[in-house]
Amino acid sequence: MTGCDGYIGSRLAPRLLSEGHDVVGIDAGFYRSGWLYEPGTAHPKVRSLDVRELRPADLMGFDAVVHLAELSNDPLGQLDPDLTERVNHRGSVGLAKLARDAGVSRFVYASSCSVYGAGTGDWKDETSPTDPRTAYAHCKVAVERDVRQLMDERFAPVFLRNATAYGPSPRMRFDIVLNNLAGLAWTRREIALSSDGSPWRPLVHVEDIASAVVQVLKADRQAVAGETFNVGSDEQNFQVREIAHAVSEAFPGCRLTVGPSNGDDRSYRVRFEKITRHLPEFRCAWTIERGAAELRSLFERIGLTSEQFLGRHHTRLLQLRHLLETGQVGPDLFWTAAHSA
């Protein structure tokens, strides 16, 4: 599993171990300093490698590759779109080719509902045209296209278009909407939306993403080979102000205000019927109300501070900028001698 030490990976890896899988992790280690809490779960052996450094021998003997490791959101992708292309698109396609050549039979790719782009609140499913608006989303579309072409009778790629994730992880992210609002509610006792919060967004708990991966690995080949699945549930399409309200309700004493309409047209709702049809055992177990309460309980237990919430360790763009500015990684995002020293 690539990205084993990331936000999703830190929740998925223990889950796969508990399901009886033998797991080996690959992670470049950009975000290892962002360890928010000790989960008390087993974690697999992790090799400190960039995906671009892997060779066919590294993948020999594995039945599946779960690929999470990319530059992980729209703002980070826009930092250097050409670099995002090299890492996210070419790096991911290169990994899929290595996996196929090494005899790996199943390749699970973490895509994103961001491929649907802008809309006016209309419903999107896996047959809807994609309309990527950022380098990150463009790369997701390109990887899906190019890796699908590699499919043959031995190599079965599967594409999981995850809704926007939420929920705690040892390597927490506070740069995604519900987690960010929960952090604001805890540290400031106030959520002040700068817009009217009318755009629609689909959400999914990080543990439900892990469940989808588990089911894809279990499924018969004919159910998943070459298929694209939106990961989430129809019930968890929300306007941003609804997300904010659910979070404020979970944090007693939190004040919620909304602003004027800002003309944001990035609004879409997503249908998730296909994944439950192909994978009947998959169902989302979490709701945003339960997820917000889970975050509040975590913040209480660990005593989350404003410094932790606002610091670079749990915001991907800030952490990567820090590594670049301090010379720990070069412009190509490979670790430098300054890091090893």
C-alpha cells in the first residue's frame, strides 16, 4: 500500500491487517511529523520510498497494490501543476505498469469525486462526464484513463472516486471541510462561513473508505475489474452550511454564522448506487453527526490546541512548503542530502 503513513493510510493499514492481509507499506514520509494521537492499533512495516523510485522487483510476489500516495488535494496540486502531473499522473501510471509487469493481479486506485468539477447542484454518477478544474482533478482523470488501458486477463485495475473524507486519523488532516470546521468549533468556539454555504458536497468517513477498499480486495474479479466506483452514500450529500450546522451541534457553545453568496459554482451531488450493487456488503456505517461527535471526543481526550490545529503538521500544503523552504526536499520533491544529514 502506497501512502501507508498518510491520512487514509493510517486508518486503512490497521484495518487490512485486522482482515488478515499481509501488508507492506510504501511512503515517502513527507507527513510523518504530523502524528496527532496514538491509535493503539498494529501498523505494518513501511519502506521509506517515493513511488517514483520503485522497481519491478519491489512488487514481485504481491497480489494487490492499493495506491493512495499522491499530492493530496487541490491547493497542493496547484502549487506546481507540472510537478503534480509528474508525480500524480506519470508516477501513478508508472506504478500501475510496474505492478502489471510484476504479476500483481489487482490495482486499487484512490481517485476522487473532484473529477466531476463544477456544477449547479446536479447529480453525478460514474457515467457523468468529468469536468476537472484543477491540476489535482485533471491528473485523477488522466490516471483513470491510462491505467484502464493496461487491463488484461491478469491485471485488474479498480478506481475508487472517494467523496470528501472526514473523521480522525493519527496523521490528521485539518485541510478538509468537516475536519476543519470541527477544529474551528473546538479551538475558537465559532464557525464563521465566508459564504452562504449553499454549494453541495458529498462526504464520506475515512473508515468507510477503508471498508470500500476491503470489499474491492475481497470481490470476484468480474465484479470490479476496470470499474469505477463513487465511494460514499446518497444520504451524505450536503450543502456546506448543513455540514457546519452538524458540526456546531456536536460542539456545545459553538456559534455559527453564514455570509453572503459568493457566486461559487463548484456544487455537485453524487450518486453511490453502483458500489452497493457491485459490492453488496459495502454500506457506509458513519454519518456526519456521528463523525463530528467522534472528533469532539478525540479533541477532548488529547486536549487539541490551536497550535496543533493551525500548524503545518496537519495541513498538507503548509507541510510541503516547509520541506521545500528548508531544503529538506528539492524542487522535484525527492529528499535531499540536507534531510539525511
